[in-house]
Amino acid sequence: MSSSFHALAALLLLSFFIASMADFSKDVDITWGDQRAVVTNNGQQLSLSLDKTSGSGFQSKQEFLFGRFDMKIKLVPGNSAGTVTAYYLSSQGPLHDEIDMEFLGNLSGQPYTLHTNVYAQGKGNREQQFHLWFDPTADFHTYSILWNPQQIMFYVDGALIRVFRNHESSGVPYPSKQAMRIYSSLWDAEDWATQGGRVKTDWTKAPFTASFRDVSFNGCVWTGSSSSCGPSTSGWMNQAAVTSDLQKMQWVQKNYMIYNYCNDAQRFPQGLPTECSLS
Ligand SMILES: *[C@@H]1O[C@H](CO)[C@@H](O)[C@H](O)[C@H]1NC(C)=O
């Protein structure tokens, strides 16, 4: 009785995880690049490629107002200088909100840069950049964005790397009213991406390819006038960083953060943005 109960519980749990796993052939639209975006493995994997003519990209069919979004990505290997693999959430319109994770390629053997940013009501300028503590081209790693009304949290393989808190009460805009889609793309940005634009894309190495799998979009689905959150909300909707998350984040930021807008006083002669002095 109890063992069959456990088996049933395990099965239900499994079906829940499978249900929350997106299927690329059903849950996303290829938005550009034609045959450069290819879905394989029964919808479980997608690859994007970039050549001299075009990059490629996809977007989620649904829009979400808050959620937790996980994506396993294997980045362009070898000489990926000039390429950018982007994974972000964005709303539409001129005063848009956006939450970014962008992977800036590099010469073989040189580290990728993970560029993060948060836009609220059309205004960004909140960059933090990181190197990674592993080779992101050797295997798939999980990159996650958790967005709830209290904060936005960025994770790499489950390790918290950045928190952007809701400081609307102190006058700092926060993405809380506009539904967003999930976007991914692989494109050329040789003008600025690698070592400040000094290293250009080596087109003799094209096409460049990045792969995506095990995508899960757990969010409140926006229907155009309201949002419906479904049963999987509870995990992330009220999630805050606990001490162990913050300790891990401190370790990452101490050892791997290469840029933080809050430390760039020169860039903000009128004073650092308000949120930089709030905890
Ligand atoms: C590329 O490698 C250089 C040298 O190690 C490093 O300074 C830079 O942050 C890396 N990333 C990019 C995108 O240039």
C-alpha cells in the first residue's frame, strides 16, 4: 500500500516535471534565420546557427507576467569571438521591460562573458558581467531567470549570481506590469562583443552553432487582460534568496564578476543609480 502510494506519488511528480518542460516544436516560434534554427529530438532540442548572411532566433508563443524560466544551453565552441548568444525576457513597445542574459563569445581558450541587464520602462544601464567557472561550450549548463513581484534572480546551474530587488517604493522602476516573452537568438556583434570590439568574427569558422534543451517556462500566462498562474506557482512566486544562495552569490561576485554598474561612478557623474545604495 505505502510502496504503491510512493510509486504513484513519484509518477505524479514525474508527470508534473514533464508537463512543465517545454516542447520546442509546440511552445516556441522560430522568428528569424529560416533553416538556421532546427528543432530535433521530438521537440526537446533546438539549435541556432549564424553565418555571414544571418543569425537565427526563436521566441515563446506565450507571454508571461512573472515566472521561473530555465534553459539548458551549450554555447558556440572554439573561436566564438564576435558572436552573441542571447537569452532574455522582453515586453513590447517603447517603454519596454527586459531581463537579459547574453553570452559574449571569445577567442579559443579565452573566457565567455555573461552579460546581464534589467530594463524597466525602457531604461536599462544596469549591467553586471561575469566570467563562468566552467567551459560553457563543453556541455549544457542551466541558465535561469526567476522573476516575481519582489525581485529578479539570475542563476547559473542553480547558483544565484545576481539579484535585482523591487525598489519601486524608493522610486526605482521595476518590471511588474508588462507581460514578457522569452527570446533566444544567435547573432553577430563583432563591433562590440569581444574584448570591446577589438576581436572580430572569423567567418572562415562559420556556421557557428549553439544548442538549447530542457527548457521550462513556469510562469503566469498572460491572456491579454489578465494572467493565469497554474499549479506550479508556489515555488517561485514568493521565493526570496536564502542565506546559502546569498553566500554562493558572494563567492561568484567576488571571483567571477568583471563589471558592476554600481561600481562605475565615472559613468554616472550625477551619482550612482538609487538602487545601488539600497540592499
Ligand atoms: C575575452 O577574453 C579576455 C581576455 O581573457 C577577457 O578580458 C574578456 O572579458 C573575455 N570576454 C569577452 C567577451 O571579451
